[in-house]
Amino acid sequence: MSHDALPATVDVAVIGGGIWGAATAEALRRHHGASVAVLERRALSAATTSHGAALMPRARSTACLRAMVRETYACIAHFEAALGEGLGLHRNGALHVGVSDGTKAALRAQVEAARTEGDHVDWLDADAARAKVSWLTADPAWSFAFFPQDGFVDPYLLGSAYARAARAAGAGIHQGVTVTGLARAGDRVTGVETDRGAIACGAVVCAAGPWSGLVGLWAGARLPLAPVRSHYWITAPDEARFPRDQAMVFAPDGRFYSRPEVGGLLYGFRDRVCVAADPRVYPPDPRGFAFGHDDAGWDSLAEGLELFRPFWDGLGSEPVAHYISAASAYTPDGQFVIGPWPGIEGFIAVTGCSGAGIATSGGVGRAAAALAVGAEAPWDLSAFRPDRFGAVDPVDPAFLRRCADARANKRSG
Ligand SMILES: Cc1cc2nc3c(=O)[nH]c(=O)nc-3n(C[C@H](O)[C@H](O)[C@H](O)COP(=O)(O)OP(=O)(O)OC[C@H]3O[C@@H](n4cnc5c(N)ncnc54)[C@H](O)[C@@H]3O)c2cc1C
């Protein structure tokens, strides 16, 4: 843990050293030359980021999200060249399965958009789909779209790479520093207060993940997000059935995704009933946190396996070796929270990842950096306006419920 002295003044102070804070700092240095200090109370990427399944599919519902994911792949290539080492990117390809008419139509639209924007996508028949994923029950009536350039990454390595690149370019990366409040002059945020002293700055970026609602209140911003549980399971190793080069699978009709992991299969479901935590009690170290509903995840697993049965009923008999659960910051509409709060200057929210923050990190960091220095954002961020729900109360149980329901109802990025 570094305990280098904090600067007295910077252009931008970033609260949070998860993947979004680190990506913002890296983009601030690379694209704008701004001085920046990242303030992380624990260790880089130790909170939500290191728990991510880190699938990075390009198939997304909007041009902005697709551009953000492409920017992440560009960042990975940039870091691998600059650092001279790999970041654990596995380009296994993504197989999207459409069963219902609605899912097939959504998939057609995503494939068309991806091709128009230059991505390679193949429509596969059932035999070709099974050649990519041998365990899949591939019905000839289903649709199969394969994105060969897609992959998954080690989220901790990628989060660290943003931070390392930012530091190499001159950013201050400070771990073990808790931000305790904000300094204000009238309607302007002018700095941060920490347990190791104050820093004056031109802008504060709030990248505090599931805790961002509490940070927002310091500024007078009612940020619309809550910690909502995400979870996944990993089977015991069985490389014959789950080879390491097997494609990722996305089956919205089974509310299911999967990818290979350490010789087994990592898989998750979008639960019908999701659960949120009060950000005031969700602890800085989320490991082992009990959400107070189906804490070992067995009910969710049973429900998910039932829905998944048409895709492969063998999954239910695979022994489970690992269960991972942590909160992502979800919003009521499943869209990010990126931008200023009206009437408060010098405060930029970069949060509400809604379970997609690894895949989009490069683009989010680039957009946030532009906003923090008053430059034009590279994409249309209007869907992410922090005030789009009005002045919500981020600790109100009814509001937490809305955020949990958003995860339950989400079908694509
Ligand atoms: C189970 C699970 C599976 C997932 N799978 C995927 C996936 O397949 N693909 C994908 O793209 N995404 C996935 N995600 C989502 C992804 O992990 C998140 O979107 C991403 O990690 C969010 O990063 P962040 O920087 O916003 O938050 P965090 O990583 O939580 O970082 C926020 C940081 O702020 C710090 N902080 C908070 N308050 C303060 C303070 N007062 N002072 C100083 N520091 C503070 C915290 O300590 C923390 O380190 C998954 C998430 C989970 C939980």
C-alpha cells in the first residue's frame, strides 16, 4: 500500500480506485494532460471490480455502449503494447442464442448495427453453434450469432493496467486514503477532504462504485443508483466438457451467460427477484456480505437451472466449486450515471455501472475525463444524465427496490 504524500492541489481528484476511477485517471493523462489524484480507501480494484465475471460482448443496444466497449478493447491493445505483457484477454468469441421472437429480433438489430460499424459477426446454424459449445442443446429453430473478436479478461489485471498506465503518465494513485467529505464554495465543489488531509481541485470525479450515492449527498447530488447483488457460479474443473477456448454464451431467454474458467464453466443468471443493500451498511470489503435474502444463492441457482433446462439440462448435475457474489451499482433503468449534477459545478458522477463496467471501462473513462476538464464528450451521454429521475433518495427502501428490479428486468447491455 502506497503512502506517498498527497498533493495540495490537482486539476481533478477521483474518488475511487476501481476500474472506472482508474480508467478515468488514465484518460485524463493520455488525452488531456490534466493533473490527477486517484483516492482509494482500500486497494485498487479490490471492491466490485475484482468480483466481475468480466465478459466483454460487443453486442449492445446503443451506439454509445458499442463504442465504449470498442474503446476498452483499444485500451487493452494499447496497454499490452506499452507494458509488454498480456492482460489475460481470452478472445474466445461470443455466441448469442435467440429463442423467442423478441430475442431474435433484438439480436438481428444488434448484428446489423455491429456489422455496419465494422465488426465481424457470423450467423451460425445449430451444428456450427454446437461446434463452438459442445454442451449446448442447439435447436435448429433458434438463432445463433457469433462474434469471433469478443472475449473476457482478468478484471483485476485490467483495472490495475489503467492505474499503472495512469501512474506512468504522471497521475497520483493513492491507496489507503478515505475521502470523508467535499469542500465547497457556494455552488462549486472545490476539493476533497480525506483522512490524510485536504486536496484542492478544479473538479471531483465520483467513481465510488456502489457507495456513490453517499458521496453524491455530500455534494447535494441525488445520484440514482444502489448496490444490487450480482452473482455467479463456477463448476469443478472438467476440461473435456469445458475447454479453455470454448465460446462465451449469452442466452437471454434462459436469463443465462457463461464462459470457461480454470477448466470449469463460469455461469450466471439474471434472477427474477434481485436484492439491493442500503449503501450505508454495504461494507467497504464486500466479501462475505449477507444481503439478507437467499444468502448462499441456492434458491437463485435452482430457479436459474430450471429456466436454463432447454439449453442444457446437464448443468444441474455439474458440481459447483465456487460461488461469487457482490454488488454492482444499479440504476432504475439499467443505464449508467455519467455527468454533472445541475446547479453544482465541479462535480462529475461516473457510476451506476449496472453490471457492465468492465466491458465499457475504456469508453467510460474517456467520456468521464472529457467531462471533468470541460471538453466535449466523444459520445452522446444523454441517456446517462444523473438527474434523469429527479431528486431521488439513494437510501430509501422503495428506491433500492426499483434498482434491484432493474437488474431483474434487464435483458441486454
Ligand atoms: C458478480 C459480478 C459479476 C460481474 N460481471 C461483469 C461482466 O461480466 N462484465 C462486466 O463488464 N462487468 C461485470 N460486473 C460489473 C463490474 O465488475 C463493475 O461494473 C465494475 O467493477 C465497476 O467498477 P467501479 O470502479 O465503478 O466500482 P468499484 O470497483 O466498486 O470501485 C469503487 C471504489 O471506490 C472506493 N471508494 C468508495 N468510497 C470511497 C471513499 N469515501 N474514499 C475512497 N475510496 C472510496 C471503493 O473502495 C472502491 O474500490 C460484474 C459485477 C459483479 C459483482
